[in-house]
Amino acid sequence: MREWVCGCCGRWRVGVELIRGRYRYRLSHRYRPEHGGGRNVLGEVGSVAELTELLARRTPIGLADLRETDLREAG
């Protein structure tokens, strides 16, 4: 599984999974450790167009703000 992370703060994340031959994009928000840590899943979609809409509705970032990272780097 790969993950895209926002370049501004690293708290907005989009996980990318290949499930039965189709990609699924899962948007989540990570809480800072001083706020208890953890992750809140905000939605899951099946296309980049739907992901763009989900980002616009639920976050202050867009696709251009995300960078690809490996989960080992994401921590």
C-alpha cells in the first residue's frame, strides 16, 4: 500500500490500495501526539475525480498539495 501525504503538515493522508483490480483512495486525518494521536478516516472513493471532490469537501488541501511516500517513511 502506498500513501500520499500533504506537504504542509503531514497530517492529511490518502492511502492508495489495489483491491480486486481497482484502486481505492482512503482520505484520513492524523491527530498530533499531544492530542492523543490516532487517525480519523474521512472517506473512501474509487477514482481520482472523486478524490478531488472529497478533498475539496473535507480538507483545506488539493491534489497538488500531496506528495507520494512509502509507509515506512510515513511513520
